[in-house]
Amino acid sequence: MSTDISASGSDLADMIVYLSRLGQSPGRLGIGAAPAQNLTAAQWTALRYFARANRFSRTPSAFSEFHATTRGTASQTVKSLVTLGLLSRQMHETDGRSTVMEVTEAGHEMLRHDPMAELRNVLEKLAPAVRAAVAQALGQAVADLAQSRNAPVFGSCSECSHCQTDAGTSYCHCTQSLLSLREMDAICVDFQPNRNPA
Ligand code: SF4
């Protein structure tokens, strides 16, 4: 696939889909070793999602939004990871009627064999200015497509309009909760992008 600087939207769309598929495949070099080959692409996506999502978003329904799939399909994927011992269901911290999914120790061990690691390394090697430009362009494309499909955009607290930080304390006006430092980088289904002042 060429890297023509005047690539059309169609070329870019093909490139993004190909990059995503290539990044998720175990490859020929044995990246991920034996256990990685036991998971499907959907199971890997779910495992990564639950490792990165905050406490308000670690539910099968939020995962279905993130993966742009039906609740039934997302639920089956989650169930299969529970059966494999890679995810477990835990009582929600504040709402005793609902459960959240947690990545188990075996799940974290599996993530150490994530085939996506090679794609992350390749992207990490791009010059910082190029990475920033790519992030900006992809972020815009995600926001535009999500808006036209009425789908949520996932993001983290530091760029969310619901987040208020005063004197080192961060508060979420959407979930009415104090946010820990660790949570600030997690991805969230309730994220609302900050509007850039013109
Ligand atoms: S501030 Fe935004 S991203 Fe953070 S928990 Fe609240 S809604 Fe989610």
C-alpha cells in the first residue's frame, strides 16, 4: 500500500482498516506467543477495553458502544472471557444492583502477550509532531463519524467538559463523583469533549 501524500479519503479509509487488521493479527514472528492465538480479535478488543475503561464504563453495554456492536454480541464476548477466567464480575462500588467487569490476574498476564504491542511500538517511533498531527486528524474523524451515527465518543477526564479540577481535586459533574489521579487517563463512555474556544 502506497503512502501517497495526496491520498484520497477512500485511500485513507482502506489504510486505516488495513492497519487495524494488521495490528491485531498475531503475525508470523510469534508475537504474543501461544496464549495470544487463543483469543479472537473481538475478545482482544474487549480485554483491552476493560483494562482501560473507568469504573463507570466497565459494563457489557458500554463495551457494545465502544466496539460498535450489538449488546447481545458484546455480552457473548464478555461471557466468553469470563469463562476463560480473564474477566470477572464484581459488585458496583455504589450501586449494589449492578455489576462491573474487572480484568483478572490471568487477564493482565494475557495482555502482556497482546499482538497490538507491535503496532504501538511502530507508532511510538513516529516523531512527536507527526504523532500529534495523526492524533488530531484521527480524533476529528472519530468525532465526525460518531456524530453522524449518533454514537458516543470515548475519551478521558482531562479532555472532558464534565470534569472540574480545583486545587488538585478533580470532580465529575456527570457521575457526581470525585476522580482519582489514576482514573483521569481511563476511557469513559460518558465523555463529552471540551469545546475549543474559537
Ligand atoms: S469527567 Fe468525563 S470522562 Fe471523566 S468520568 Fe466524568 S464523564 Fe467520564
